Amino acid sequence: MSSESEEDLVFKALAAPIRRRMLDALKADPLTTGALCEAFPDLDRCTVMQHLKVLEDAGLVIAQKRGRERWNHLNALPIRDIHERWIGPYAAYAAEKMAQLRDRLG
Amino acid sequence: MSSESEEDLVFKALAAPIRRRMLDALKADPLTTGALCEAFPDLDRCTVMQHLKVLEDAGLVIAQKRGRERWNHLNALPIRDIHERWIGPYAAYAAEKMAQLRDRLG
């Protein structure tokens, strides 16, 4: 991550549970804005678009226009940067082993 | 991560730049609360301890008492869980390649 203000956009975007659930919805496949609205029937279209804007400004979602449709893709890079910042490639193995231990004990 | 409220503690803890910098300070080695106060001379001890409490409640810091000293350790597990949630082991290689490409182009 390059600057604290860019990072801030990422962490603030992730701070809202509804936006984390939107990223979950985009994990498997990109979705059109219409499909995303259908996946979150409790929210009106305007609210969905506002959350998408926050995610897009943070670089967590990349939008692609195809005809009249807007396809929203999850961008994994800011997530990877969080991992890299505090874990990094060398500690990843240890973190994985600890997670396995926790899951066995839990 | 087990529940949305537990996750919320993690993302709210990470949402403050000062707490992210504290985790940076703990990345290489655990620090006593005193050493952490010295590393953040702009903050009084009480403020440092409040931030540590938020990080500890989120599971991002694990405190260990040794005599009269309190050693603060970075706990990588919640960070790994964020990575796992949206990237996972299968997409990690692709995310790594994309990051390398970005860094070459940037």
C-alpha cells in the first residue's frame, strides 16, 4: 500500500459488515450491479450503489462496463497487501500451522 | 472468523491508522508496554493502553505478563483469516503474480 490515506479507504470500506458481505458475494464470480441488488433484497439500489462506490474507491472492487451492464469484480490486491504487511511470505507457513491448530482445538 | 461481532472488533481495530502503526511496531518482535510508549512519544501512556486494549479485544495483540512487565505480541491469525476469506490458498498464487505485475508497472 502506498500511502496512509489510500490504506484508510481500504480499512474504512472493510469496517462495514454489509460491504464485507458484498465482497463475499463477489468472491466466486463477478456480478452485475443488478444481480448484486437481487442478492441484497433488503437494500435499495441506491444504497447498493453507494456501498459499491466506497468499495471501488478503496480498490476492493473493479467495475467493468459491458454494454449497458456494469460488472463488479473483487480485486484481491488490497487484501493481499494487508496480509503482506503483517504476515509476509516467511511467516505465512507459521500462521497457517497456528490456524490449523486453532481449528483442531476449537 | 466465527461471528460477525468478532470480525467487527478486528476491522474496527484496524480502521485507526495509529493502531495499524502499533501492529507494525510489533511485527518484528514483541514489545513491553513501556517500549511501545517510547515508540509513540506523541501519545501518553493511557492512550497507548487504550489502543492496546482495542487490539487485544480484537485478538490482534496477545499480552503476556512476565514479572512486572507486560509483553505485547502481534497475533497474525485474524489477519490470516481476512486473507483466507477473500483470497484463500488457491487464489494466493494469482494475487501474488498480480502484485508483482503492479509493482513492476508502478
